[in-house]
Amino acid sequence: LKMEDSDWLLLLQKTDNRLDGAMTRIQQEYLLSDKEVRLCCLILSGIPTSHLSYLFERSSSYPYRIIRPLFRKLGIECDSSTYKEALQFFIANLQKSR
């Protein structure tokens, strides 16, 4: 499965709509790259971490190599079994502080 730019944009729009614009705010506030935003959207969509390498067309270890630095950048600490929950908690706290 190859994601085109239009697919990624749609995923971001849907995720952003569902989260009242949180992804756009996070991208701007934390200076996230497109790749990092895409990763957040996929995690929040419930895509298993093991499938992310297919969507990014990379090796099976790729998602783990980019998730850890991303979460450090956002100040999120968690283990691999809770990526989605940790990101949801981070966004909920971000929205409360606004």
C-alpha cells in the first residue's frame, strides 16, 4: 500500500477535525516534520506499530526508530504497548491547557 500526498493530507485533515485542530497546533508548537505528523495521525488512527513500516515503505524497525525521538520531542514517556494512549493523553492535556 502506497500512501500518496493526497492520502496523507486527508488523514491529517480527518485526524485534525476529530481532535479540534490539535494536530496542526502540535505541528506548529513543537515544529514537527510532515513525517512526524503523519506518524502521530497513524498512531491515533489505531494502525498497529508493526504495520507502520509498510506505510512508510521502510524496514520493520523504522517505526520504532522514529517514535522514540518523536515522543522525546513531545515530552511523552511510555512503552511500545501504549503509544496510542500516551499520545491521546498528551493531546487531551494540551487541549485542557488552552
